[in-house]
Amino acid sequence: MSQALAVVQSATMEPCRPWPRYILTGVQWSALMREPVSLLAAWADTAQVHALFDDPASGSVLPVSVMVEDRTYPALSPHFHGAALYERAIHDLWGHAAAGGEVRAWLDHGHWPHTRPLAMRPGPRPPTADPPEFQETPGETLMQWPVGPLGPGIGEAYHLRLTLDGTQIVRAESRLGYTHKGTLTLMRAKSPRIAARFAARLAGDATVAHSIAFAAATEAALSVEAPPRAAALRTLMAALERIGTYLDDLTALAGLVEAAHLHGRCGLQQEYLRRGLATTFGHRLMMDCVVPGGVSGDADANGLSALRQILGALLVELPIIRGHFQGDAVAGRLTGLGVVKGAGDAAGRCLRRLNAIGADAASAIDLLADLPKGLLTIALPLHSGEGLGQAASARGDIWHWLRLDHGQIAAVFPNDPGWALWPVAEAALVGAEARDAALICCSLGLPASGMDL
């Protein structure tokens, strides 16, 4: 047993499936912070702050909670990179302040009808909207360059504030919340089947992954399983969604480096796939196809046959696309950009996407050849329970947590990979040239919508 697991299991256990949740004292919470665990997510309710950790020593996921006292709780950000964003969101939504951590606004831009909307007693209407608050970097020769929140095209809204020394970036800081949806409130007091529509609309490039994670959390809380055919269709849709998102990223990167021929090749493969998905599942993004208990409908037989051909053609095209990305014109522009520890540079991230496309396409072809028959969904009991669900998206792992009260959602939190990616992007931009900022951000595949809860 790892030391982190020993600390957690000495606390009071709450029933949560498939991993029990433990309520830690302040001393136990601080002891866990000193262990070599990774923070996966953090959120709150009216009385507690919750966190989800990965303990590599035990290979276990550790959901834990700590009580909020006098509207404060022990901060996570002194121990975990990127935890400040969770602390800022928790303060905006529930009003709990991280002692020794961050309390600057993140999601609340001063336009909500009330402050602290998820608190037991929400605050009064803010008098005026405040300008975004960014950290200052002292220096007479420095200038600030605001990027966003609105830009060309139909991209996601985010504000990236770059501090420049000449043309070199010395600080990068992001601000989201421009498309805040009120999702946590909208999902409460609804059945999982109804609330699933909100989960599916958190992020267009991960609608299947978010739907699977939400469905898995619901099914874990109720101790039920989706039928085998539904589970297989979910796995297939998740793989196809990742392929589509990877192709979107590669198309965008090719456009930014002005590789028109490569841009066209990637975009054409992406369009073939989207049309195949529309024929097979009734929607180009497969939105609302996954529901708690199974899937909303069966796949079209002709569409499944078309997908096999589309994926086969993609596997033939993939070495050609790879060759272009490894050519001097493109690789020379991407090599060395946005170096991230453990994730390499922009060129390396492109090649990993290409490898992932090949692996997911081969896996999808195997699934298409042997889809099980049978039911597509099961009825959900009107029981109480708490569950965690996970799904793999093109951006990283997605986690959903929920608590059900007699079949209705009492509390919920969806964790998008963007919470981890934006702090990584801020660090990767430091030292880069300002003209390379868009390339670095695109190579990291930064999502914004899934964080604007």
C-alpha cells in the first residue's frame, strides 16, 4: 500500500463507485499534499471542497474531500501546478476561498445576476463588470499584447494576455469564462437522461467523450451497466471522434504554417469522416448519441460499411500526410516550438497525433468487423448514489462526478482536459517569439468551451 493510499484510507469513507470517496481532516489533507500524487480535478459543493488524485504508486484514483470552515479551505495551488484555476473557479461559483491560494475571478466577469451562484446563500448582484485582472510583470521595456477573447472565424472565446520584451514572450496568462453556460445549475434536479444533453454540449470536439464520462458516472452511481452492443458503439464513436479532432488540429496547424497542399489533404480526410458519421449516427459530431444506460439509437448499416471504406482510405493517406509534416518546410517551422516537459515540441505533438489517428483507425476497423448484437439501452432505476466516470478524448482524459438523489441529480461536476492544458500553455509560451504564439497554442489543442461551465 502506498503512503498516499494509507493517508486516505485512514479517513472517513463515503460510498462512491467505482472508487470510494474519503473525507479528510485538515491534517490528513495537508499530509496527502506532501505525497507524490497528481491532481486530476477539484470542485466543491456548499460545505466541502473535493479533489480527485491519481496515485501512481498504488495505481489507484483517490477521490477526497475536506470541510470548508469559515468559507475557507487549505489551498491546493502551493503543491500542484495548475490548481489555481480550480481555486479561482471554486471561489467564483461557491464562494470558498483557498487559504494561501488564488481568489482572483476566473469565470465570473461581473455579469451574473448574483455572485457565488452555487453557494447556500448567493451574493448580491455585482454593481458593475470589472475588467479582467492579470498579474503584472515589472519592467519599463515591457509591453502587453492582449489576444482575444474574440478573433477571426468561429473559434472558442478566450483571452490570452502576453507580456513582451521586444518580440519575446516573458509572461503568458489566460482568462476564460466568456461562454459560461451555467451548466452545473442547469443539470441539477434533472434526471440523468435529460441532463445528458448538457454534458454533450460542453465541448463540440469532445461531445462523445463528455457524454461517455457522464453516462459512466451515472451507471456507476446506480450500479448498472450499458448493454454490450451499446458499449461497443460507444467505444467506436469515441475512437472516431478522436480521429476527427486530431484531423481538425492538423488542418489548423497546416493552415498556420501556410502549407496549403497539406491543409487541403487533412481537411479533405476530415470532411470525408464527418460525412460518414452523419450517415451512420445522424450527426456530424455524434452529439446526443450516447445516453446514460446505453446509446440513443442504432448505427445505420450502410453508414457502417461506408466508415470502413473511409477509414481504410485514411490509413492509405496517412503516410503521405506524415511525410509532409516531416518535410523541411513544415518540420522546420514547428521543431523547437512550445517545448513541454514530457510532451516535446510542436513537431513532436503533430507526429503523436498522426500515430494516434493510425491506432484509433485500426481499432475502429476491428470494432466495425465484430459489433455485438443486442439491446441498445437499459432503464435506469430511481435510486440514490454517487459515481465517477472517465473517458479518453483527443485532448486528454475527461472525468465526470455526480451525486443522485432518488434518480435526480443533486450535484455534478464535469472535468475537461482544458483545466490541465491552459497552465501548460502559459508555461510553454514563455521564451517564445510572439509570432509563434498561435502555432504553440494550436499545437497544444487548447479547449475553452469545456471549462466555461
